[in-house]
Amino acid sequence: MGAWTAAGWPVARRWPAWAWALAAYVLAWTLLPALLSPSLPLDVVEGIAWGQAWQWGYFKHPPLPAWLLVASFQLLGRFGPYLLGQLAVLLALFYVHRLARVLLGPERAGLAALLLYAVYYYTWPTLEFNHNMAQLPAWAALAWHAHQVTYGAPGRQLRHWLWLGAWAGLGLLAKYSTAVLLLCLAASLLWHDARVLRRPGPWLALAVAGLVLAPHVLWLVRHGGMPFEYFAARAGGGPRPDHASGLEFLAVQLLAHAPLLAIALACGLRPWPWRWRWNLAVAEPAQRRWLLAVALAPALLVAAGGSLLGARLHPMWGTPMWNLSAVLLLAGVAPEGLARRRAALGRALALWMALMTLAMAGYLGWSWQGRAQPTRMDWPAQALGAQAQRQWQQLARCPLRVVAGSIWEAGLVAEGVRPMAAVLVDADPRLSPSITPERLRREGALLVWHVGDYDGAPAAPVLDQAPPGSWRVSQGEWRIPWPRHGGGAPLHIAWRAYVPPACQRP
């Protein structure tokens, strides 16, 4: 054991340079967006608005990302959601590293994890933690535990079955598309050993997953499966089916790997399929097939299904599908060949990550100067919330507890008031079932909208068709200067306050 300092920390156990660089990268991608952008991204605002209600489901998606977003926002403010994106990547890398140690050996495992930063989905999209991003660690964990129940030591398989069930449940609570990976893993497992269903492991995993999912399933039953309606609308094609959507999806996924391929080529690796030579640390051909199935089959399955059905496939649906891209790349590189190129790969990766960090800071901090119209992240979130709170306090003695309107405007107002208000999405209780008509008559609501987005005011029948005497109605408009677009017209927001009798000021 090394010597110890007076503070009690071991002197000998210092972090390596790559760990310091990674810590600096995570810190930069946590602090800079929060400091440079007046507003959070759309999906983050939406998730915080949903999560504030702490429901077991929401009209678009299952609940886990919304819970994580609102918890991180309440703990760390605007820094929390950005840190959440970085932690999702780090947890995914942890599981990728564990799997790579088995498949590639310890010499290549660290690089197989870190090289994922050269895949697009692990950089820019982490600014907007959402349901796609929340799947990253779940898919990586599922791959690791599925490998261990298939090829690991028999004495340790039971705990991996339990973890497999837990991560399956959590992955489905993040987004239902985790089912694509589960289908591929199940097919691979049955192909390897069809007798596996005679053993208790799969049934234990199924029981654990069922326990994790049971409250959400009950919520789905009670609310008519609302997220599936959203998915059907999202995936539905236009007037004509798009049978080329699968090829388009795969082309975009390949483009997302362009930085990784460029780094590999620049450092002397030749990842061409026709020159492929397997160099796994394990000799079993079955594990090669397993790696190919888990690394490639989900994307191919989604692409094939989309083309056959003529459905729209959104490129960001590929976010969690590529945890094993670098493992597959390095599986074709012999350890001795990689040793000669390790330093070059490290330098190229560090350069790429530094350039992405500079691009992120430049875009968020200064790109507004070249735009004619502000983006969502340019909105004056803090000023909007403060203005709404002042307006409500002039009219009501009770705190502002409900904000109605589109998820963007109402979400910004709700996250900016203290205590944080609930959001009545589109002024429709069906989309926000925790806000009942009885609650509205007790607490009132502030309806907000961006002037010009509607012909007059947005429809709000639950508010406007309430029994006479339910509340005093006041309305007006705010003009709030843009934080960084001083020369243009200010942000024009209209509002309508519904104040119940018990809260009205004399």
C-alpha cells in the first residue's frame, strides 16, 4: 500500500491522464451549457414538466426519464439535466468496458469504451437528456448481463439473471423500444441453448422485470394505452408509405459513425469487411455470432420493419443501438497491432472530444449572433418565470400551482416559479391526469401562450366551461426582452389567469 497524505488520501493512487481528461470533459459538458444557454432544451423542459407530477406514465412515454429529470433539476437546478446526460454515457461505458474485458481482453477494453465518444450519439445529443438517451446505460447493461447468463461462469449466472430482469424493466420504463434489444437477446439465447427455458433463470428475470413494470402496466390499463397512440402517430407515414425508410435510417446511423471511422483510418486501422480477421480474447465462434447479433441486429431489425411497413423511422431512435460499435471495431484488430497505435488513437480521440467541446461552447454561446430568429435555448426562461410569478401574486393570495398551455411555454413558466408548478399540457386534463377539474377549481391556473401561435387564444374548455363563479378571470400580455437578441422584437406572451374565490385578492 502506498504512502498516505495528511488528508488520508493515498499518494500512489493518482488518476491517469485519461481519467483527468474525461473528468474535465464531463465537467465542461455539465457546466458550459447551463451557463451559456438562457433556456433548457425542449425535451428537458417537457420531461421536467411531466416528472413534477410523479406519475407512473405520461401520454407520450413511460416515466423513468421524466423522474430522473425532475429529480436532477430539483437537486442541482439547470446543471442537473446536463449532468444526467453525462452520467448516462458514463454508466453505459462502465458496462461496455466490463463486456469488452471478456471479449477483447483488458488491453483493448478501455479503448473500446472510450472510443464510443467518437460516435455522434455520445456527444451532442447528451445535451438533451430524453427517452432515447436514458436507454444508453440500459442497453449496455442488458448486453453485459445477457452475455454472462449465456457464456459466464455457471455459479454466477443467477445474479446475472436477476440483474437482467431489473435492467429489462428499467429499460422499458425508459422507452418501449428497449423491447427490440430484448427480442434480439432472447433469440440469441434460445439459439445458443433452447433448453434454457427449463431452468429457473429466465423465469426469475421475467418475474423481476414484471415487478418493476407492474405499476406502469396498471397505469397503461387505466389510461387506455395513451403512449401507444402517440407512437402510432409518430411512426405513421405520410400520404404514401415510405418503404425506403429503412435504408435512410441505416445511412444516418452510418453517418453517426463517421468520426469513429475517420479516427480509425487516420491511425492506421483498416476496418473493412473484406479484410476482417477476428481477434477476440475468446475462441468460441458462438461468441462472435453473439457479438454480431447484439451489435447489429437491433438496427437491422428496425430498418427492415420500417421499410416493410412503410413507417417513418426517426434517426435518433438509433441512439442506444451502438454501445458495442467500438468493441466490434477492435475485435478485428490484434492486440499487438493495437499496441502500436494506442497512443495515436488516444491523441486523435482527445482531439475530437476537445473540438466537440469547443463547437458546443461556440454554438451555445455565440451562434445566436448569426441567426435571424432565436432558438428555443435562447428563450428568457428565468425572466418568463419571474414575470409569471409576479403577475399571479398581484391577482391571488395562493401560490401559483398550475400553469396551462403548450408544453414549451407552460413548462418554462412552471419550472421558473417557486415552488415549481404543475403543467396542464395543452389545457387538457386527459394529457395531465393528475390535474383534475376539482383541483383546478381549488387552485386555479395561469394559461400562457406565444402570441401568433394561435388564432386568438388556445382552446381550454376545462377552464372556460367551468360553472359560473368558479373563478375570477383576468388576462393580459407580456413583452419580455430576449437575453441576447436586443435588436429584435421582444418575446410576446399572452396570459389568462383563473383565480378561484378562496385565492382572490380583494
